[in-house]
Amino acid sequence: MSRPGQCFLALSPDAFSSDIFDDRIQALTQAIATEGEARLPGSRRLGHRQRSESDGVSVDQSLVDRIQSITVGNATR
């Protein structure tokens, strides 16, 4: 029975791209972002995070009460 393994190899693009890697990736992500249906990994999460930071997050009052009761109980220890 074989056991699969993993190997990760990390290379610095600066060693191979004469410092143009960042510019090329920026141009590529801009091109992808302007496509109609295309999405970049993490773009939906980033949108949710930005919306949560600007609009806030709805939390059920019973959860808030429960958290407060736990924190108040720990403050006396």
C-alpha cells in the first residue's frame, strides 16, 4: 500500500524575472477582473469582508448576551 506525499517548492520570481513579475501579475489580474464572468480566487471573500467592514455584521442578541455572560464570569477570576 503506497502512501501519497506532498512536496512544496517555493521559488522567488525575482530571481527569474528581472523585477517585472509584480507588474506582469498586476496586469494579468486587471485583465481577468475586467472580464465579465471571470473571478479571481478570493475576490468574493474580499467583497464580503469589505461589505462587513462598511455595513457591520448582524449578530443575534441571544449570542451577544451569552458572550457577555461568559466574559463577565471570567473577569472575576
